[in-house]
Amino acid sequence: AIEYLALCGFNELHYLDLSQTNISDDSIKHLIICNFTKLENLSLERTKITDVSIGYLNHINFKNLKSIDLRCINITDNSKKYFMNSNFTNIKEINLEQNNRINFVSELKRKYPKCFIYPEIDESFFNNK
């Protein structure tokens, strides 16, 4: 987890791709002290993060974040509260594809109406059948 603290020194980052790394909830917790105000794109695809990390992400300064890729991670409906309370003021794209245990995409689309959110299909429709 400590090795990710080195990222805090890169305040000018615009794109951070941590996909398919061994980053975990504990690692994300350590990134709370980082100042990522210029970061525009963050990819955490196919990592070991869970709902806990989604909560930690709310405490990181992402004032310019436009895109976050959270495909194929282990999140559930428990992360809904974190997404609904997030402060992604400039977000344009949230990718939640291949997270079969979430049913709040339609609510997230209402919170961020100008944001393109994957999957486009309202999965709660299928879960209520």
C-alpha cells in the first residue's frame, strides 16, 4: 500500500491508469492525502478495490476529474451511498460495466444528467423481472 504514496508527488498528473494492478482498498486509503486537483482521467479497471474504496475516493480532491473507469471491480449496491454523495463536479463519464451486483445506474444518471454512464441499460429493469 505504501508504494502508491509515491503518486502523491505527481500533482500535475492528468491521467492515472492503475488498471490491472494490485491496488487495494488499503492503498486507496493512503491516497487520501494526495492532491490530484489536475487529474482528469482515473482508471481502476480490474483491480481489487471494493465498496470501501469508493468511499475513500470521495475524500480525494478530484475537482477536475472528468472520467473514472471502474469496470470489472468488486463493488455492490453498498457503494451507492458513496456515489450519491460524491463531489465529482466535472465528471463526464463513469464506467461501471461488468459489475453485476449494482442496481443504481439509473439513479446515478439522474444525479449526473450530463454524464455518460456505462452501462447504458438500466440493469434494475432486468433484476425486477
